[in-house]
Amino acid sequence: MTFSNILALFGGLALFLYGMHMMSIGLENSAGNRMKTILEKLTSNHFLGVLVGALITAVIQSSSATTVMVVGFVNSRLMTLNQAVWIIMGANIGTTITGQLIALDASRIAPLIALFGVILVTFIKSNKLNAIGDIFAGLGILFIGMDMMKEAMIPLQDSPMFLEAITTISNPFLAVVIGALFTALIQSSSASVGILQALALGGLIPLSSSIYIIFGQNIGTCITAVLASLGANRMAKRTTIIHLSFNIIGTIIFMIAIQFIPFVNWMVAFTSNPAQQIANTHTIFNITTSILLIPFGNHLAKLAQIIMPIHPEESEEVDYNVPLMFIDKHNIGSVTIAISSLRKEAQAMLELAQKNIMDSIQALINNDVDIKKIEKREKRIDFINFQITDYMSQVSLLNKNEQESNSINALYKCFSDIERIGDHAYNIMQYAVDEHEYHLTKTDIVKEELQQLLDLLQKSFTLLHTYRTTPQNDSYEKIERIENRIDELTASYRQKQIDRLYEKQVDAKDCVIYSEIMTDIERISDHIMNIIEECKRNNLTLTED
């Protein structure tokens, strides 16, 4: 094998991996930001869970990415461990679609496929068609890279050293380890299966050896989810244990079964195409394992709990510094997915800030306050804001069009406004605590005034949560009117408190504190107005369309 062959091999591998990445991004963008929403709304129906996991993985071309999403949902308690089982089973089925695509001998028309995609990307100004162009261009580049690898490896057919090394892989356990380690290294079972198909097309490895490498590849693909769970809670770690258990159990079942049935002969008899043989083996392995383990899905969840027992503290409220609910810094994906994740995280953060405001003002009215809950939410808000800054620095490196850049910048400003809303809520809480040096003495009239302001803030938050950027929606104008009304009322209530001071109904301390509370409420309203102005200016909404 000459130096030029080696260069062609690595060049083909580079094109193959880049084509797969490009196709994956195109599929994500064309599918929009619905994939995570589908997962979040998943019911406990077993077969529906498997189907959803398979479809989403087929779209994003990565079982690892789907499993990482599931780890995040379990970590944030949006999904139970039992629901995660079915998604993971489906993800293992969906990931086989790439191997089936590669098995299609499209190398002759690959340049035309790539050219068609490039035309859509280069000459048409449409985000949807550009995304479709990415799919075709990526698919064409993938096939071209595959053909380059196949051609580069032809000389190895006459290499005694290589043939001897291939012979040693006939050891089933060694083959499983090689497949697992290589897939863990490149973090993609789809890519490693594609490379194995290239070897098979070159006549360099028989199916009798490939089959064990395929088993190992399914185990190695779990490494991405394992890495994603390192900073997560114990429940999320159990999700990765389920993923590993599924593939390890499947491997054991198949390694035992093929000792008694002529599985390799069946695959060879079905098709003479080596790449198709590997793709079929990969597909049958995952579908069969899923069918066999579906009745035992809940037992897999229990097995994960046995391996990692439940601690008493797990039943307590989630700590403030657990990983973010919708954002995974280890698996950003496309700009579309990043924006969708940022919107959802902003919505979750806004709900925390809103809850703190409602509780803090209500505490001023009703003389009861759970300080620890408010403090914990405030810490969580600050933690999210800090993590978002780090995440934004990674998102800034992605290729973005002008609209996407504007949306990301607008969201960043929204996070800043939400964080400030949280700060003002915390300030109000302190004035409600009797043990605090600057607590407010509440009278009936003060309580009525605070209740009026609380009702107005609640209306603003409701409008902000349901805001849609359509001509028929007048949420912006309503929030603007509420903001003006709050400005009028806070100015009026300050003056009334001063009047009460002159009439000796309150003391000077109460007058100062009440003025500070009015300032906090006024600023909260201003920040709500800032958020909806950013949404209106950039055709953005925090909630899903």
C-alpha cells in the first residue's frame, strides 16, 4: 500500500465523516426544532416510545445524540427512567438507517447528488431548501468518500501482513473489543459501520469477522451518553447504564445464538453485496434485540437501579447547580437546535423568576414566606445565567445566517433581563422577612396596593409566556399598557406612603422601604417590556411555535 493510497484512504474518511455531518445538520434544520418537543411530550406507551426514538434517531443520524437528549430529560426530571428505556431501544433501531443508505451502491451518481445539493445551497435563498440541499450534498459527499476509501484499500488485498491481522480478528471477543474501542474513539456507530462496509467492499474482511465487530460497535456508541452523564444526577447515570445494558445483553444473546444457527450464511444468502450484508446485520441485531427486550424494559430500569442504588437524598428537590434542562454543552448540534434549546431554557428560567416574584410579593401581603425555596430558585437563576454565557461562546462558533445571529443575540439579552427580574424578586423577599433589618410593616391599604401591582405583573407574565409574533396578536400592546399603568401606580403609591408618613400612620423606615419595593416592581415591569421588545424586534418567541 503506497503513500498515495494512505492519503486517499484518509481523504476518503474525511469526506465520509464530513458528508455524514453535513447530512445530519441538514436533516436537523429541515426537521426544525420539533425533535426535542416530541421527546418531551412522550407518553408512557412502550411501542410509541420505541417508534419515537427510532424516528428521531433516523432524522438526526445519531443514536448518541438521541440518548444524550434523553439523559438530559431524565436529569431534569422531564422524563422517567422507565420512559427512557423505550426511547433508547428505538434509538438503536433508528441509527441503522445510515448503514442502509451506505449499502446503496450510489457511487456512480454520487457527484450528481452532491451537485444537486450544492445548487440548492448556493443559488436558492430559502432556509428550508438550503437545509434540503445540505442533506443531498452531504449524502453525495458521503458516497464519494466511501468510494475513495474502497479504492484506496484495494492494494491491501495482496498484503500478507494485513491479511494475517484480519485473520486474528476471527477471535470473537477480540473483534467485539476492537469494534467497541474504535466506535468509542470516533463516537459514532454509524461512521464506524460505514468504515467497516468500506473494508468489506474491498474484500478485506469477511462477514464472519465483521459480525462481531458490529456487536462491539453497538457497545462503543454508548460512550457519548456516558460522557454526557458524568456531570448529571444519579438518575441520568442510570439512563446510560440502561443504554449499555441493552447493547451488552443483545451482544451476549447474538453471540450465543450464532453458535447454533447459521446466521452468517443467512445474511450472505440474502444478498451478495458485502456492504448490504453488514447493514442488514446491524439492522437485524438492533431490531431483534429491541423485540426481545421490550417485555423486559421495566426490568432494565430496575437493573440500572440495582447497579446504582437509589439514595435517600434523591427524593429531595433538585439542587440549584444540576445541569441545565434543555442545553447540553457537549452536544450542541445545529444552530436551529441551539436556538430551540436556548428558547426553552429562557422559558424555564423566566418561570423560576416569575414564581419568585409572585411568592415574594404574596409574602408581603400574607406575612408568610418560604425563604429557602426563594433563595434556591434565585441561585438556580444565577447558575443558569452563568452556564448560558459559556454555552453562548460555543454557539458563536457555529455557522449562522443574519436572522439566526439576531435571534441568538436577542435571547442573550433576554437571559440578562430575566436574571435581573430574579434579583428584584429576591430584594422584595428580604423586605417581607420579619427577622430582616429592613422588613416592611404591612397595613391593609399597603396590602391592597401590592395586590393590585401583583395582579398587573401576573397579567404581563401570562402575555409574555403566550406571546406569538403574528399581526393578530396584541400581547405587545397590552404589556406596554400594563407597564405604563405600573409606572403610574408605583409613583402614586410612593406619594400615598409619604402622605401616610405625614399623618403618622407609618414611620420613616417604612416609607423608604416601600419606595424601594415600588422601584423593584417598576424595574421588573421594565425588564418584562425589554424582553417582549427583543422578541418583537427579532421576530422571536420564547415558546415553541
